[in-house]
Amino acid sequence: MSKVVVIYKPLGEHARAIEDYMREFFRQTGSELSTIDPETREGIDTCRAYDIIEYPSVIALSDDGLLLNSWSGLPLPTINEVNYYNPRNA
């Protein structure tokens, strides 16, 4: 199993593009993506743990927190690339 997390600033310049991407991901897959704001305590800890310095970032994690894949900045990965790590595919 794995988990996909989108790290972005909800009030940042790319917020609209990220939210559109997540809506399209849900439309195509029926799954919602988890999000983390990098300016929260959880976000700061997550970014430190996985060396994330660019937003938006998308990370795929195993159940035990191992980084399986990551994408940083724009353009965003394709929905198929991210959906590969979607637990509903397992």
C-alpha cells in the first residue's frame, strides 16, 4: 500500500492549478489526494523529512513512510503517474 500527498500553499500562486489538478484526479480515479500545507507544523516536519524545498510537490509514500517517488514544481506529474501509487489500484 502507498499514500500520495500533495504539498502546496493553499494561498500561494499555484493554488488554483493544484486544486484543479486534484479535482481532475478525483474525476478520473474516484480517489482524493491528501494535502499538506508546508507552512504548518506538520508541513514543516514533512518537508524536512523528505528534503522538499519546492512547491508544489507531490510525494508517494509507503505505509512505513518510505519515499517511493516525488515530483517537484510545475508541470505536475500526469494523473496516471500519480495514480500508480494510489492505494485503490492495489
